Amino acid sequence: YSGYVNIYRTDTPAVRSTIKNNFMIGGTTYGNYNYAARHLDYTHNSVYNSGTYGAYFSATTSAGLTSFDVKMYNNIFVSSTNYALYCFATNFPGIMADNNIYYTNGTSLAYWNAARADLAALKAGDLNNNQNSLSGDPGYISNTDLHIIGTLPNDVGANGYATDDIDGDTRPATGSTTVDIGADEYTPLQFDAAMNAL
């Protein structure tokens, strides 16, 4: 996997831990693996995995070791074979997730306490999360370059989680009032074809 993250904090911090504006590319089981996170803002990340899970959020139920207070906003989760995101959310008290994009070539879009076949099932499975999330191909340039050439992530994020992107570009982009989802803030190409002659 592209990264293994274990942010276990026993305090209530004045400053939260943050994982944002990353391209995460995996080639085996996990695009990104997050274990026992606490007080974490996981925002504006673009994840791709050619293996089983786009991103995996795991939590223990052992006394004193549970995960909580995790915010997942404005991320793109892509898996070529299985769940775009795996999260056993009942083990994450206070988890908040919204304005994410999920995409998979597998049979179930995501695992959120149970397998969710599509976006409608994901939303119905937890009415407190993902109500403004989307599903569809985000339009990565390639499986190794997660900059965007598609239109789905454009101007549909939740403002307030980042002021710039992975390249240092300002969020939101010039001419926009809403940030893009994922690590890349961009303006879609505008094509205006006209006939010059018959």
C-alpha cells in the first residue's frame, strides 16, 4: 500500500492531526491503510488501488483503543477490483464523512458497516454520512498520475478544509467559489468546436 497510518492519541488535542492533499497509489491489497485513528482530518486525498481496497479504515473494539473523531471530506476513493472504501463505521464513534467520490470496477461500491452495492445503498445505510458524496469515474490522467482531466470532482467539495492543493494551487480555483474534491484543484478544459468550412 501507499501508506500505513496509525494516529492514536489519548489526549484531546488543540490541533488535530491532518492527512490532506495526497496522491496515494497502491498495487496490492490497500491503496491506503488507516488504523485506530483519533482526532484526524482526512481530507482532499486522491486514492487509487489496482488491488482490493481503495482506502481501508480499521478500528479495534478493545477497551481504551477505539477510534473516534475522524472527519473524511473531499476525498476520491478508487479501487479497480473491490471496495473503493472499507470502513467499519460503528467502530468509529463520531465519524463524519461527506463530499467524497467513490468508484470501483468491483461488485460493491463501498463497505460501510456492510457491503454497499451503490451510492444509494451507501447513503441509505447511514443517514448521517455521505449524503453529498458522489460515485463515478473521477477522471484521473492515469493510474499513476492522479491529476484530474474529468469533470466529476469539479466545484462539488465542502469548503474550509484546505486553502491550496497538492501542487500549491489556490482553493477554490480562480472563477470558482467551491473547492474541488480530491488532491488536485483544477479548471476543466473548455472545448468549443466550430465548423470552418464545408
